[in-house]
Amino acid sequence: MSSKPDRTAPLLWLLFSGGGTASAMLLPAMVVVTGVAVPAGWVAEDDLLSLIRNPLTRLVLVGLVFLFLFHWAHRFRYALVDLGLGRLGNQAWLFYGTALAGTIVAAVAALRL
Amino acid sequence: MTDQTVLEVYRYLPDEETESRFQSYEIAYQDDWVVLDALNYVKAEVDSTLSFRWSCRMGVCGSCGMMVNGEPKLTCETFVKDYDTETIKIEPLAHFPVIRDLVINMDDFMEKLPTVSPWLIPDEERPVEDGESLQTPAQVAHYKRFSMCINCMLCYSACPVYGLDSSFTGPAVLALAERYNLDSRDGGKKERAGVVTSHEGIWECTYVGECTEVCPKGVDPAGAIQMLKLSYSLDWAKSLVMPKGGGSA
Amino acid sequence: MTKELMRPLPRTWWLRKQNYLVFMIRELTSLAVLAYAVLLIGIMLVASDEASFSGLFDFLDSTTGVVIHVGLFVFAMFHTITWIALTPKVLVLWRGDEQIESDVIAGANSILFLVVSGGLLWVVLG
């Protein structure tokens, strides 16, 4: 039995929790925007585009991508372990690495707007 | 009042068999019988080869835990009349090795129990002359519910994380760590961090939450583990900001 | 020493009981969170020029886009409800001698959810 603290676990758990809270609070409304408001024509294309190009919006979106991805990485990896697929689920770098790569792509995309 | 039912009991006799099997006992039971009474009746009157553990018969000792129709239960407080199924299936506690019939090997749990130092570790030694360490009712309230554990291990049988990988420290032991961490007389949080925050400790828990559902004493181990995660994570964050002053609070 | 019997947990353990099934669906809502993160990255990638942004609008307006969003909404709400239900377990707060009831904490988070959702829709649609 191990008695060594896992040094990365607190950070990953805080990111999982932060992402879980952010998505719990915001995701349903965001889905309503892209899934209802856009098809229903409640929001004009130009207005949405200028909102997305706003620097503050870009910063928020990159932050949300970061939190959402790390929430997914942590939760999904442990779900795989719980599904008896521990051999895949315990390849931690695969999941957190994907989350980090996705965040970098989002940041680069935001900077190029 | 008496009624009829069939107990479908898990049997494993290691000296005679290599596999487990189920054996049915049709019995007449009294209204006030618990499952343990029914098993004791079978052992006394029908089949003396049946083995199971029990002691106090009043929900305190934690010895008579078994799976009743697939749910971990203290059989001394589970009434036969509450089951309207045709048979009542009785198996040894899930996730533990079976020694014989309904008797499981609890060594793993017993070895884990002392690893979280489940006793008061005061910040500084107090001489006996100083008398009792007094606590206010509010200070007791902070840890009271986590102190009710009777080590019956029902929570381990309800926990799929432990069922898949028994290296997980598990619900009752981690709840006990939080019970002492929350005690105003205790200063051992840092000392417990080793086992509690190791890879096999709190981080393995994915909050299935069933440990809390089955606990006969209302301990809420799932909640205790969440509190431990938050508390040790905040300590970690504080230690980044204040490398020396951070840590145990 | 006689042989002890091991009873390994089958991989399908989560199908045995409703609580276990709800747990597994709850954990898999993280796939919806992933999907939306991917959509957000996509939105920022196409927002660099008007033509590709129009293409995105066409996609969101298509049947496929709407069907995907219906699924996303169900998973997102499942996540929100289960997440808020668990907040009292992590946020254990005391007011003097008394622990603040879990319904109060979950209720406050539900109100926060409604306010935040309203605020977001107001910013985007208002």
C-alpha cells in the first residue's frame, strides 16, 4: 500500500471540479444559443461574429475550452477505469495531453482572430 | 404469525468442493424474524454445516453483514417479512474473498484500517495534569456522523471501485481519516496525507455514492471523501502561494 | 490452508442497479462537455473569415446540427442536475453551531444556474 502523496492529483481534481462547475452552470444555455437561437434566427450572423471576435469573449472562450477539456479528461478517464478498461483509462497522459493540445489550438485560434 | 419462505443460501465448503453453489432451505418464519434469525434457525434445526458470522444481534458489532437479494445488509436488522420475493438470496459480502459459506476474509480491510492513523494526534503533547481536552457541542458536531462507523464493511461491498481494484483504500477507512482530521483536538492531518492522498487513496473515488446509501449508521463515506479531496486540494493550492506557511489547517 | 474463492466484479456491474446506471450516465456526460469544447474550438477557427462562419451557421441550421444539439442539451442538463445535487457534499458550510442544510446549498446553486443562464442568453440575444 502506497503512502506517498500523489503530487499532480490535487491540480487535476481542481481543474475537473472547475470545469464541472463551469459546464454545469453554462453548458445548457450555450447549447440553447447554438442549437436553438441560431437555427431559429434569434441572433444575426454579424452580431454573433462580432461578439466572438471581442477580445474579452475570446479570453472567456479559451478559458472555457481549457476547463471543459480538463473536466472531460479527468472524468472520462476514470469512467473507463470504472468500466473495467483500466488499461486504457490509466494512460493519464493520453487524456490530459489531449486536453492540453485542444487548449493550445483554441488559444492559437483566438489569437488569430 | 408465521409464514413460509425459501432462503437461497450461497454455499462453499473448501474441504469438499472447488466451486460455490446455492442451497435452498424452505422455512416457516415468525413475523419478527430478521434474516439472521432465519439463518440461525437453519443452522440449529436443518443444516449444522452452514457457516456465518454474527455476534451482537443489535446492529452494533458489524459482524453479520451479507448480501441479501444483492444488497449489502446487516442481517440482524433486515426483516424477513420485508421481502415479498419468492426466495431470499443470501450471499457473502461482495468484493471480499470467501473463506467458507457466508464467511469472508476481512484481512485487507483490517490491514488498511490503522494506516490512516485513526486516533487523535495532538499538535503538542498535553500532560495528564492538564485534565480533559474539552470540546463544545459544535466542535463535536463537525465530526460526529463520521465517528459512527462500526467497521461492518457494507460500504466496501457497495463500492465498485474497490470491487474492480482492491488496492483502493476504500470508504470506511477514508471516512475515519476525515473523522480525525475534523476533530478540534487533532493535528494529524499532514501525517495522514501520505496514505489518504496517495494514488490508492481519495483520488481513486469516482463518487458512485452507494457506500453512503448502504451505511447502516448514516456515516456518509462518499461525502467524507469529497471533503478530503477539497481540503487537501486547497492545502496544495495554499502551499503554492505560501511554500512554508501552507499545509495543514 | 484451504482455498479462498474470489468473485471478480463483471464489467457490466453498472447495469445491475439504477443508482449504478445513473452514475455511469453521469460520468459519460463528460463526452458532451468534450463535444461542446470541440465545437467552441471550431467556432473560433472559422470566425476568422465571414464565408466559413456562414458555413458554420448553415451547419447549425441543418437537421444534423439540431439533432446533435438536442442530444447535447439532454446530457448537459443531466450533468447540471447531478452536479448541483452533489455540491452540498463538497461545500460543507457551518453557520455557528449548525451545518447549513444541503437543500439550501443545492437551492442556492440552482438559483445561480438560472441567473447565469439568463445572463448568458441576455448577452448573446439582447
